[in-house]
Amino acid sequence: MSVQLDEVDKSILKELISNARLSFREIAKRIGVSTATVANKVRKMEEKGVIKSYTAVVDAEKLGYDVAALIEVIMSKGKVADVEEELAKMPNVLAVYDVTGQSDAIIVAKFKSRAELSKFVKKLLSMEYVERTITHVVLNVKKEELFSKELMD
């Protein structure tokens, strides 16, 4: 269900996407509205679920997670949702996408080494209802965002 946003809402979101640590006062100053307006609109967007949380963006490579992989998973029919729930609980898994096409799901995951990735894939293949996987190792990242403020335009 889509939530309708006005231009002020969009301006506030752009500022928060760029820097979630900005004060309401600073956002208000930047977009030309009152601090109370920013506070009220942010509260409403939180209540509607538009703003889900505030978080730090961590550079995984600086923490040693140099290997990123996109893993296609083909599963037994009728068990896709169950397997996806289990995949989502795994600590290396950053995202699980239920997709159309030859694969049933695509996982985005990060690892400290190729050996760690190999162990993970073998664990996937040992899971009940996982028939096979296709692993793509990321060579270079050109863009990686959870949401782009350009979509607010």
C-alpha cells in the first residue's frame, strides 16, 4: 500500500537519507519550514511505516567482509516461504528476495573469505528443500544503497 507524500515530506526524507543524525532544527532550516512541522511530519511518517528506523551505514569491507555474493536458490515447490524464512535468519545474509524466473530466491550475503562463502554454500545445499544454488561473486561494487534519495523526485 503506497503512502502519499507531499513535497515537504519528500524534502525531509531526502535530508534524513543523506544524514539521519540531522536535528529537526537543522532540517527545518535547510528546507525552509518550522521545526514543529518537521517533527510532526517525521512522527507521522514513522507511524505510517515510511520511516522504519534510523541506522548507521557500515563499510563491511573495513570490518573484513571483503567477499560479497549474490546466490540464486532453487527449492522444492511448496516450500519456498519456509526456506526463505530460514535463510533470512542466517547472519551473513543481508537480503532475501523472492523472485520470478528460474530461481526461487536470490540471497545477498557477505563473507570474510572465499572459504567462508564455500562453507555457507555447502550449508545451503545441505538444507532440506534446497535443490541447487548458483553463486555469483561480486568483483566490484559501483553502487550500493538501501534507498536512493533521487527516487523522491
